Amino acid sequence: MAKAATLISTRVEESFKEQFIRAAELNRETPSEALRRLAEDYVKAARRRRIAEDAAEIRAGEDEADVLDWIAAHGAPGDGE
């Protein structure tokens, strides 16, 4: 079953929009495909940063229960990663 899509909107200068459209076309992507890929990359990078921050806190002295709680919270199957 396909997931329902929703719209994200933002404002940019017209000249930037034209440059972005041309860049997407040069990469044989639609602007929507390019934006979707960029957004997915952003979310993945944010997750990696958060995991790195959490790992640093754990290494800084949290106890075993905190580690097990973190694993339970972040190790759920089907989270898209």
C-alpha cells in the first residue's frame, strides 16, 4: 500500500527557483525528486547527529539502564533507516 503524500512549501527568489529547476534537469531529476532526496538526506544526517550526541552522553557516564533504554528507543524495527 502506497503511503499518502503531503505538500511542503517554501519561498525562494525567482532566480534561485529557476537555477534549481535547471540544476535538477541537468541531473535528470524533477525538482520534486531533487527536493525529496535533499529532505531525506537532511533527516538522515539529523538522525546521525542525534545518535552521535546520545552516544557521547552515554560514554560520558550514564549507567547500563540508560544504555538499555536508549537501545529500546532507537532500535525499533521499521524506522526507515
